[in-house]
Amino acid sequence: MDCFYAAVEIRERPELKHRPVAVGGASGRGVLTTCNYPARKFGARSAMPVFQAKQLCPDLIILPVRFDLYREVSAQVRAIFARYTRLIEPLSLDEAYLDVSHLKERGHDIAISIRNDIRNETGLTASAGIAPNKLVAKIASDWNKPDGQLVVPPSKVEDFMRDLPVKKIWGIGPKSAKRMAAEGIETCADLQALDRTQLAQQFGSFGLELYKLCRGIDERPVEPDRIRKSLSNERTFSENLTDLEACRKALQTQFAELMDDLRSKKPDRQIAKLFIKLKFADFRRTTAETGGSQPDLKIFDALLKEAWGRSGKDVRLLGLGVRFAEHNEAAEQLELGF
């Protein structure tokens, strides 16, 4: 979906259609969850502190988050998906992978039909990527936003990836791309020129992933019925978080989203652990976790401090979540206590 939360709010208030609109914390210490395209033209972006967004765009209209409304619209969209395929793997309220390889129609035509249904029934727009695997489809889905789509057939994946700027790979942002450019790495073809050992030396364990990513290799299936071992959310920021305080502000927003997910999805297993995941500007990653049966912002904050202290570098990605106990009674319901 295109700038989903903001788009839903503007649908409810059409008079805001051409004005810069964001959704998120209204206080000066809050952060934006998302913003519409007029706001992005001023430089506003998700996870940006409200005071900074207001400096860039003084006329920015900031609306409070309404997860109940977004879940309702998300359910409408997923019902549309289900008319076309049962192989649906939701990533979040506004994004999902669909496997349509078993259908006779072309993926291009199916995507157009789905997007038309979404527009006609919800009043919102969506963008799509059509490709032989998740990785390439994900990249393609961002190519013609908003309200567009791109097809990358199997025969074109090699060419598509070769000329692709490295910043298009999931997990590589502007600052990371700039650092790569300083080392002569600007396209996936430049990454392809490095072997696994060289990539691992430069980028740690992420380098081994990069070896496949830069070639458009992704063998993960669409998994609609996978057993949930954890529940989490993570966000890759368009601009790195430069200090612990910035990370803490982003943590507060993501914690609220995690709690809302737990309320709405009502997992049937007890929580066993809480964890924080960070990816730094140098691509190094770290995870901090502790035992616990209830999500607690103070505990997540302590885990964040621990994880961030291992590097102290700018943060590219922040994730937090809970891991569930392996054994449970089928009829047991998770008691969240709030």
C-alpha cells in the first residue's frame, strides 16, 4: 500500500488530500510513523522526530495513530488478495507477498486486477512488484510508487540486478550506499565482482547475504501457514539514527506497534523472551535478549542500551519483539495483562 496510515487518514478527511500529512506522535518528542508524498517533498520521513519534521515542513499536519482503523482496512485488502490466491504471506498491515505461480493468468494482469479492486473498494492505491522471487518482487514493488507496478521476468533478473544501484537492496540506505561508493561500489555489478571472502571481510555476516542479494537469488517460499515462533517489528530508516536518544524515540513508536500487534493477533503461546535487534551503518548486526513473559518498554530500553553499546555507530535498522515458548497447550490463550 502507498503511505498506508496517512492514505487512510486522508481518505477519512478528503480536504487534506493535497496537503502535507503525517501520522505519529503529536508531541515535540514524538516521531513520525509515516507521511504522505507532499510531506516527503519537504524531506519528512518515517521515524523522524516531530520537531525536525516541523522545521522542514511548518505546515505539516500530524494526526494520531489509529491502529483499529488501519487493521480494518488491512483486512479488506487481504480479503481481496484471497480472491486470487491462498498463498499469502503478510509482512505487516500494509504489505504482503502473494504466490500466483499456479494461476494461468499473467502476474502483470493479476496485479492490475488486484490494484483496481483495492482502489474501487477502499479508495486507496497500491503498488506491486511481479518477479520470480521475493527479493526481486520487493525491490520492484518500490520502483513505480505510488500507484504503479513493475514486472521483472525470470529472463530479465540478471540484467535488472546488474545495473541496480546498491541502495535499492533491502537494508542498504543512503549513508551506507555513500560509504560503498567511496570504495567504488555503486551498483550490484560492483558487488558481484567481489567473492564471498571479500564481502565477508568488508561487511561481516551481511556480506554473505549480499553475495546472493546482488545476484537476485532468493529461494524463500511464500509461507502463509508457518508456525509463528516470534512476533516482532523492525524498521530500516531512510537516514541512520545517530545516537542512543534517537534510537529510544524510534523504540517508543515501534513498541506501541508491537503491543497493538499482540492485542490484535492474540498469539496462543506464552511469551518466553524479549529481544532487540540492531543493524549498524557498517552492516554489523547484533541482538540482545532476555527472558520475560510480558513486554515491557523499560526492559526493551535496557536491551537497546546494551545492544547499541556494543558498537556505538549509527543505526540503520531497529527491531524489537518477543519469542514464544516452544511448548504450550493448544487451548491456552496468551494473557497479556493490559
